[in-house]
Amino acid sequence: MYFVPDGTKLCGFYECEDCGSRFLSIQIGPRIICPYCGEAPDMEVGPDEEMPEIHEAAALKEIIEGENVEKMDTLLSLALTGGDYSWI
């Protein structure tokens, strides 16, 4: 699959407030870091540096379960990559 590994039975459907991207993630939480526009902060700080700020811009819209995971993954990947949509 495009967004999540094959055989995934539970995932979250997210939408980023900054860039507007929609994606699936096996991480499930109210907010996560967007894989497209967000960057995971480097937590190795020196003695004169401040702790980096974590910006979690992607908000959970829905939890997808069962066979709907594969359908949603295929549908979202078609929007990004194009392809065969005859299964719809």
C-alpha cells in the first residue's frame, strides 16, 4: 500500500492544517507531525541551545479500521499518483 504497510488493520486519517495534505498514518493520536511539511525536531541540544519546539500540524479526522484501511489507502494514493480506479 502507499501510506501504510500491507496488512494494516487500524490507522488514522489526518489532514495537515499548514499544507492541507491528507494522509494515513499507523500512529494514532489527536495531532502528529506532518510528513510533508513538518520536521521532527533534533532533541540533541547543546548547553547554550534552547529545546526545539514541536509543531504538530496534522489533526486526526477519523480512525479507519478493517478492510476500509486498504480502500482508503488506495483512494488517497490515486489522488497523488493517478492510476487504475476501476475497482471503485
